[in-house]
Amino acid sequence: MKTRYMDELTTERFGRPCGTIFATGTPLSNSIAEMYTIQRYLQYDLLMEKDLSHFDAWCSTFCEPQTSIELSPEGLNY
């Protein structure tokens, strides 16, 4: 809600939403759900326009399931 409010304020001033900037790579490295959350903060109107307002719809558009073996954090087991 706060990011959309900031976008409303800056749209009136600059003609396009630019009220919030996230300068971090952390959400991209944690999980795909966090990527969706960040996109909801920064491109809420676009997601609504493209009918991708729910995580399942967004994920089925941009994600591809992949099964793979992953090393444990200790590096000892898979």
C-alpha cells in the first residue's frame, strides 16, 4: 500500500510512477516467491493489467519446474 501511494504521488509530479526504488539483489537469491513479492511492490499496476495478480498465475507464466539434486548447507550430503 505504501509503495502504491508513493507511485501515485510521483506519477502526478513526473508523469510516470517512480516513487520506490529497490537497490538490492538479495530477494533474487532467496526464493521465487520473494521475486514475485518484489515485482508486486514495483510493478503492481502492470501485474493487474496482465491478470497476474496471484502468485500461481505469475508462476505459471514465468517459472518452469525443475528437479535437481541439491547439496546440503554443510556440504556433506545431497
